[in-house]
Amino acid sequence: MILCILLLTLLAPVLTACAGAQTPAAPAPSTIATRPRVRAALDKIRADNDWTLEQQVSICEIPAPPFGEARRAEEFRRRLVALGLADARIDAEGNVIARRRGALPAGRARRPTVVLSGHLDTVFPESTNVTVTRQGTLFKGPGIGDDCRGLAVLLAVARALASAGVQTQGDILFVGTVGEEGPGNLRGVRHLFTKEMKDSIDYFISVDGTGLGLTSRAVGSHRYRVTYEGPGGHSYGAFGMPNPAHALGRAIAGIADLRVPTDPKTTFNVGVLDGGTSVNSIPAAAVMHVDLRSESPGALDSLDAGFRAALARALDAEHARWPESRVRLRLRIDTTGIRPAGAQPDTARIVRAGLDAARALGFTSELTSGSTDSNLPMSLGIPAITIDGGGEGRGSHSLAEQYDDGERGWLGPQWAALLVMSLAGAR
């Protein structure tokens, strides 16, 4: 007994230090929503809804095509600085990063770091007319919902926290990412988690699009450009050789016959076809773009293997069709995008906090699966969700894209603010 007491006495300082190194428990959203400064921040968002809409429109009228987000990024950084985030910067990949430091004393406990993110890029080319028109609460313009709404939500949250003097235990990072849309292949958030902020982010929240949904499961995707190549020739004079277009047709038929599970939902699609020069020429190349998706990494890998096998069978079948020809086709598979799949339990702290924050604000959110910036952190085991930015959207990724703020569009930024304050430990 005396020996046990002596050991406990000697170990007490070590145990205390270890306990102090833990991230402090985050309060429930319904609890912090009653705190005066938190309430003031939420009220500020509602009162300043017109300001938020002005941000959404004006930033949307700055073109941000894939790999051309620099102008919008610089303006977004400037606006964050104007809101008091003086250290806002642009990293090597083009992401905008601004840190709002927590007030937890150093050494007493580790500060949780919470990222609130929206993506800067759109799917539209540089030449697109990005003028936004308004009729009442309805706004029309390319990208107005996806993701100009998300960027406006970030600005609204930053402004409200500063206005209300909200203090948090942990740090909040306001991040505008590049490369979220298809061609970008998540290059911005990939850089954030593998280089810029590696091993230093505790929670990641992406605000993407419109409505009041919560994405807690990541749909992974493998995207490829598949090419069958040969010498080509005259459709009559060179007839009898393997034909890249015919091989491509066989491959498409093989892909169409693949069997995939319905749970987890797994899909495939041949979306773009290209090749050939004229109706009376055997093409030198035939090309297709293929999209494979699943919520399950295992199911996605299995589909990928079946897809590749179908391509090889098609090549062999086309060669076998013309046994006397000495021409041989080449098959090339180029990767155009890899988005990892990922999942987390519905009981995860970040998921429960998202649902609880919604209820504290008087609405119910539904859990969904999707393909967003959150795919990357989820695949790394980092707590991450994507929430909608409020209002109602239509025609995403089209020139006729619309955003309707309705009567309660401010619920979107309020939701983001309350969720962030809960995870970061608002006082």
C-alpha cells in the first residue's frame, strides 16, 4: 500500500501534464447558443443578411475558372483582411488561409484547430459572362450557388464573430480552396492536408452549395481518359485492320455489362466520346472519358479492376476480329481525377455537432453522401463534413444557375457559425 501511494505521488505531475495536453471538450451547440456573445454573433448574421448577399454577388462576378482562381483568391484574401484577419495569405497552391486565434493559454491544453472552408473555383471557362442579375430574393448567374454562396458564408461568419467579440478556445481557419471542381482534382484541399497544414487540423467543415443538407459520407471517384490508337487509313482501301473506334465500342459495351452493388451505391458512366476525322477514314484514335464512383473504397477498387479488364478484353477482341492484319492497336489509360471515398459513423462528434446546431436553430438537417472537398480529410480519418449554405439553388454547373435566398437564407451562415463556435469552444 505504501509503495502504491509513493508511486502515485511521483506520477501525479506526469498524469496532470498528460491530462492538460488533451484537447478540451467542445460544448454542445444548444449550450453555447445561449451565451450572450454567441447570441450576438448569430443575431448579427441575420441583421446583416443584405451585406452577405452583396458579398455573394460581387465575388461571383470575378471569374474563377479551373486553374484560374488567382483574381478571386486575391479579392477574397483582401476581404478577410478588411474583417480583421490581418494574416490572411495565399499559399503555394493558391488557397486563401486566414487564422483567427483562440484564447486558450498556451501549454495548458492543446488548442483544437477548426477549418471553415469554401471553394474559389467554378466549372466555367474564362470567357463566361459572370454577371449576376437579381429579382427580389432570386439571383441568377454562373456559380452564384456553387460556390459563391459558400464564400459569402465564410465572410459573414468572420464578420459576425469579430463584431460580437466572440472568443474561442481553439483556432478557426477561414480557407478558400482552389481546384474543388472536376479538373482541379481537389488540388487545393489535397495541398492543405498533405503539405500546408499537415497533421494540424482537428475538424474540417466545407460550405458548398445551397440548402440545409449535411454531407457526412464521401463518394469517391476515379476518372479516366481512355484512348485506343492505331495508324488509321482509308475506310475502303485500308479495310481489314483493327479499328480504334470499333475497339472503343467493344469497351463501352463491356463497361455497360459490369455488375455493381446497390449498397454501397456504386456507379459507372461513359460521358464523353471523341476521335476520327471523317466518315470515310479509319480513325487513328478513339477516346472516351469515364467516371467510376462509390461510397466504398473497396467497391470502387473492385469496379476499377473490372473496368480495366473490360478495356483489355475489348482490345483482344478487336485484334482477334482481324487475324490476318499485322496492325496492332495501343491502349492508353490516363488518369484525369482521383477522389478518395471515405466514411465516418453518424455518432462522430462533428456529425452530431452539425445536426445539433441545426436543431438549436430550429430546423432539421438530413445526412447525405457527396463528392466535395471533405472527401480528402475523410479519407485520412480526419473529422470532416460538408454543409449547405442556406437558401435554395437550381441549375448548378449551368449558365442558368440560380440562388433564391427566400425568407430565411441567413440560416445557412448561422448554422456554419454555431457549428464552428461549438467545435472551437466559444466562450
